[in-house]
Amino acid sequence: MIARHLMLGLAGMAMTACLLLSVTAARAQEPTASETALARRQFRDGLAAAQEGNWEEARAAFQNSYELVPRPITLLNLAGALMQVGRIVEAAEGYRRFLREATEGREARLRPDAEQALAEIERRIAHVTLVLMGHEPSDQLTLDGWELSAAALGEALPVDPGEHRLVVTREGNEPIENVFSIDDGGTRTVEVDLRPERWTPREVQEQVDLTTTAQPVEPDEGGSVFASPWLWIAIGAVVAGAVVTTIVLTGGETGDPFVGNLPPFRVGVQ
């Protein structure tokens, strides 16, 4: 049970660090006027990029805005942008956090839409069970460049669909790598043999490098809202070949600089 709780913490934090780790270190004081102004500008940049379909640019802008001034509506937009760039585990965590925070006021009225978006995203999340034969406590594990806790081994770890790269490093040896893919909503068990005979000592590898000639070598085949207008993104189910529909709300200026709401228009994205 302890291992499972640690694994879930990894899935929600380490694997989604860009979304949560940057904001879980709570601010000791309220943002300055300069930070608020910059956050508002980043928010507007995110809106403009999203409306142009530049989702990575939108994600970065919303991320920066939320780190400066963590408002629930910015988080809702960030979650939608994360989904659009394929970082759906992070997107799901963003929607969950929005639902925890948006308990009253204008944001609370968006809870049903966030709940629907989260339900659709959760169906897409894949799960991989990593089985490392011969694993030692001192081994260092990374998955897609993020450090992986040994507590996640043998558990159904939530991951984005697509290709992933597991690297195991043991002192004095060359790393062992395993690249695998997984489909939307899929489950997979990946077994990696780490028994002593599978490792190549680093000293041996260095000797091979020194004696290598220029002759070709045959490959081994075994191997609050910031500024009007604002938008929220409600994600429908995404399947191969389907059109992703995003809903964007725009609005004119009001007395509150963090509010805007006009009827939505739909944007089809292949």
C-alpha cells in the first residue's frame, strides 16, 4: 500500500513536474504589481497562441502566467493546452487541481465542464508496469528523462500514449536502455533484464572505443481570470483520425479585469 501511494505521488508530481512542482512551492507573499502585470500579459499571449492553434506556445505562456500568479482559470487553460500537446497525464492533474480549487464564484460554474474534460482525458491515459529483473537498490532509473522511484516498479504507472525511454544506470557500467510504445488507454508490461551478465563494464567499453577502426560496423539487430478575453478549453474524446473540438470563450472588457464571457465558437483541429 505504501508503495502504491508513492507511485501515485510520482505520477502526479515527478511525471507532471512542469505543471505542479513549479507551483506547489507556495508563495510566501502575494505577487507584486509587476508580477501580476507580467502574468496578465503572459495570459493574453497564451490566448492569442491558442486561437492560432500554436499549442506549445500557448502551454508555455499559460505555464509562466500560472507560476507568477496561480489562478484557477489560468490552470484550466493550461490543462487544455497540455492536452493539445500530448501531455495528457499532466493535463489530467491540472483538471483535478482546478476542481479542488474552484469551489465558489465564477470558477465553480465551470466545474461540470472540467469534470467532463477530465473524464475524457482519463480514458486516454495509458498504464505501463515496469518489471526489472535483477534490479538493485543503488540502480538509478529514469523514464523520459525524469528520475523514477523504485516504488513505481511493478505498479500500473500512468503515462502518456506514445514512445517512452527507460534508462537504468549502475555504477561502473554502461547504461541499459529500453524504448517502448503504448497506445491511447492501453496497458503494457515492460520487462528489462538487469542481471549481472547483461551489463557492459565501462572500462571494457572504453577499451573497445580506443581500438575501433574507421571500418564500417554492422548494426546489432538484437537491440482568477487574467484579462478579457479569456478562454477555457473543454476537451472531447480524441481518437485516431478524429477532429478535436475546442471551445473558446471570448469577451469584451468589463469592470473586472479578470472576467470575460461571450458565447463560444468552435475551432476544428485535425
